[in-house]
Amino acid sequence: MSSTLVDAPTRGATSPSTASQRLRDTMAAARLSFTWLGVRKSLTVEQKNQAADSFGAEGKFLSAGKKLLDTSHPAFKAVTAIKGRCLSYWRAVSLPYPEPGIRLIRQQGINEFDNQMASFREELLEAVDELDRRYTELRSAARRRLGDLFDASDYPVSLIGLFGIEHEYPSVEPPSYLRQLNPELYEQECQRMQVRFDEAVQLAEAAFTEEIAKLVEHLSERLNGEVDGKAKVFRDTAVTNLTEFFERFRSLNVRSNEQLDDLVQRAQNVLQGVEPQQLRDNSSLRQRLVTQLASVQSSLDGLMVDRPRRNILRKPR
């Protein structure tokens, strides 16, 4: 069984069925979930009626809620930031799968993924400890801000244990016992799983195509033209986000679309060895990249327009 998707630059796309089988052979399903304290609560019927009276409205036609804690507090933002980084990491090292909450990661990357999830959990514990130390302060602030809407029973005694990050590796293959118990059902499940992995290939193609199209368009827009006689200001990330995409594409590409592979390689060749500061300092280099990226962007637009319509109702996650 192969342990990598791409060991070298792609040498041509494979058929969808081959790409689908490669996913099944080299990838593992990973599910990420969170335990998270809710900070919003609906008003009671009496409270909604009271609020509606001030507008001359009927309470049953009013939707209203209250915010229990100030999520803009630095201690709360520190907790939320960990969740955001955890989700970003999961998506960066995985491919979409047509089942909610599941993505595909490389089997050879499971140990690294485990270690990173453990690191996020450790960070979260420390951040929640700090948040809990500020909890009395946050509740006091909520009491002042909510006035008569404040209800002490809305607040747990402590925040410890109310935030968590969990991950698992659910099986997405038919259970082997079905082979003996019901061969016909086992075959049906095998076919169903094949369809799902075929769809996963399509989702991966769509996600990669849309991502690089947006990145190329953004960089082109920042490089092209002037503002008040000066070149447009752009951040380093306009370039580095693309170089990070190239690495991720190399690692996760399923080699199912030769045209996409070629376009990614063209974009990578355009930016080969180019540093953000060079683009700020060298107007001729900047203009050359604008012209070359415009050609890539045009081809990407055509690829998205010409992409066959598929029976996929879910958006890539």
C-alpha cells in the first residue's frame, strides 16, 4: 500500500477511478469535534413580551436573545483563537469528504496530526484556566450590562471542562463482517463507498481549483495598477499564501485532473524564487508577473466554467 499521494511533480493525471482508489489506499477519515460553552440564550416569553411592548409588537412575532459573556474579552478571545487555529490546521492537511464533519488526511500523517491535536488540547486547557480565573470579572460585567435580564442560573459555577477538542478516525469502509453475513449487502456497501470516494475526488478538484483561482486573482489585483501615483500596497501573505498552497497541493493532490495540475505548475513557475519585497522594489518584475498571472487566471476561469456539472449538492468543506 502506497503511503504518499505525491512523491514528485505530477507526470499526468490519472483516471477518476484510479484517483478514487488512491484516496482509499492512502488516506484516513478524520473527524474533528468541539465541546464549547454557549454564550447566547433566548429571552423568556415574559421578557420577549416586555421587549415587544416597547415597540407596540406582539411577543410571539419577536425573536430576541441575550449575550451571557463578553466574547471580546482578551481571555475569551484567546480560547476562541485556539479553536480557529485547530480548524484551519485540520482543513490545511486534509481533503473534503462527502459526509459532514469528516475530512481525509494522509495515513502517513496520522502521528503528526495526533501530536498537533494534543498540542491544541494542551493550549486550550491553559487558556480555559486563564479564562476561568477571569470568570468572576466577566460575570460581574455581564450583570452590569444585562441589568434585569441577568440571571445567575444561566452561569455555571466554573468554566473548567466546558471547552474541549476531540478527534477520531471513523471507518468509511464497509464492515468486514458483512462479507460473511450478507455478501449482497456487502457488495452494495462497497459500491456506495466507491461512489463516495469518486465524489471526494471531485470535491478535491473543485476545492483546489477555487482556492488557487482566488489566490491568483488577489495577487494580480494587488500587483496591478496604482493608487495616488504609487504602486498598490500588498501584504507578504498575497505571495506566501500561494507558495503555501503549492506545497499543500503537492502533498494532497490526487492527480485526477491534468489541466489543473498544469495550471498549478504554471503559477508555481511564475512565482519561483520571487520574494514579496522584490515585487515592491521592482516595477518591471511586478508588471511581468501581472501579465503571466493574467494568462493563468484566464485558464483557471475557463477550467471552472468548463468543469462538468456533477451530482454534488454539498459544498466543499
